[in-house]
Amino acid sequence: MANLNVNIGNLQLKNPVLTASGTFGYGVEFQDFVDLARLGGIIVKGTTLNAREGNPYPRMAETAAGMLNAVGLQNKGVAYFAEKIYPEIKNFDTNIMVNVSGSTVEEYVNTALQINELDKIPAIELNISCPNVKQGGMAFGTNCVAAAEVVRAVRRAYRKTLIVKLSPNVTDITEIARAVESEGADAVSLINTLLGMAIDAEQRKPKLSTVTGGLSGACIKPIALRMVWQTAKAVKIPVIGLGGIMNAQDAVEFMLAGATAIQTGTANFIDPKISTKIIDGIAQYLDKHGFKNADDIVGLI
């Protein structure tokens, strides 16, 4: 049986399979379907400094081989998370990570500082696809200077494993990846959703209240795979791949492209057990092809 352990900086995962933020709740919601202890880790839903109501409904729409969402980071804030959610999830036998979002550098830093105090949270995933309200609404992650600024500030404040989630809505994702690597990111995860829209022709109006939203699902896999391959060759830190991973073969392809670990996202909505099926599938692939460790297939393409 192949060894599935992989490392993201100083963080050891029992296998390369994580669940993506926003698709797995806090893990509690899935424990009737999935043995959470089998997962490499759970990245809980986006957490901000203060509570957010999210965007008006409708904020989800199906598309061909995918879905659009414009949920808008609905959550009750980091203090509520620390007081109410953390006690429920801190003893799960897997790595619990928090996706951190914000509208200013100060919000990111203050949220990270509060999570830093939670002993059983070994890592955060910094979502830099958020609009920077001090810079006219442009996302932090679409500009090298802004991306570097927020990562630099959070790195000074946060002492554990720092993963930075990259936006694909850029000309060259490797430039952003190198910028956050230079400021102390321990790993990068990619890709976040692509900007898209859907129209109701009969009603002659957009299907989302926000007009545009984030596209995810199987339809974005070729783009995500390409960006992971490019980024893995551009940086020395680990890459975590996500975007359209629907089965074990998809996961293996991302690892061959250079991903040390992967995240399941939209697939969790279709099959709540998909994460553990993918773990089994990766193990079977490694055994079938004579690989002793999961690391052995990373970046073979």
C-alpha cells in the first residue's frame, strides 16, 4: 500500500485530499456522510473580521457542467467562529484550516491574529480574490503589488502555515504566485472561481442578483489544470490544485501537473462522499503503477 502522506510547508497531511472552502461547511454538516478522520484536511467556509449577510438572492445558478455562485462570504465573523464553531470542530482528527477573507489589509490581519490563537487550527488559506475597498474595488489577487502587500502584513502577524488562494481572473497567474511566495506564503492554492454570468432569456434578466458570479465545476478543469502546471514550474513552494476535480483521475492529473495536494469543491454537492472516494482512487492509482509515495507523482508532467 502506497504512503499517501504529503507535506505543505511544516504541515503534514495524511493524504493529499482537502475539502474546498465554501463547499463543505464546517465539516459538521458532512459527518453523517464522510469519515472526517480520513481526510487530509477541511478548509472551512470563508471567515471575515465582522459578520456578513452575503448577497441578495438569487445567488446560485446551474450552468453546463458547472455552477455560478455569488453567496458573498456570508458568515457570522471570526469572533463567533472562535466562540461557537471552533469548540465543535477542534477535535476532529484531521487538519482544520480557515479560509480568511477581508476588504482591507487591516481586516485580513486582525482576522488572522484571532485565528492564530486557536491551538487546533494549524493553517489558514488567505482568499485574495476579495475586492480591496481602499483601491477602488479591484481584487487584491489581481495585482502583484496588492497581493504582496496583504500577504506581507498577514505573514508578520500569523505564525502558522499560510496558504494563499489565487484568483484565475488575471493575465499571468505565475506573477501573482511569485509575488506571494516572496512575501512568505508557505503554499498557494489555485484556482478560485472564474468570473461568469448566466441570463434567463424568458425573463430577460440575469440569473444572479449580482449579475456576475464565480464559475466552478467540471467546466473549469482544463483552465485550472493549465494554471497549476504553470504555477508549479514558477514557484518553489507547494501548490494545492483545485477547480473541476470530480473524481480520482482528475485529482491524479492535478498532481501530475505539479499539485502536492488537491481540493474537492463543487463535487461535494453532487456526491457528499466524493472526497473519500478520491483518496481511495489515488491509492489505487499509485499501487497500480508501482509508486510508493503520493509525492512520487507530483510534477511528472
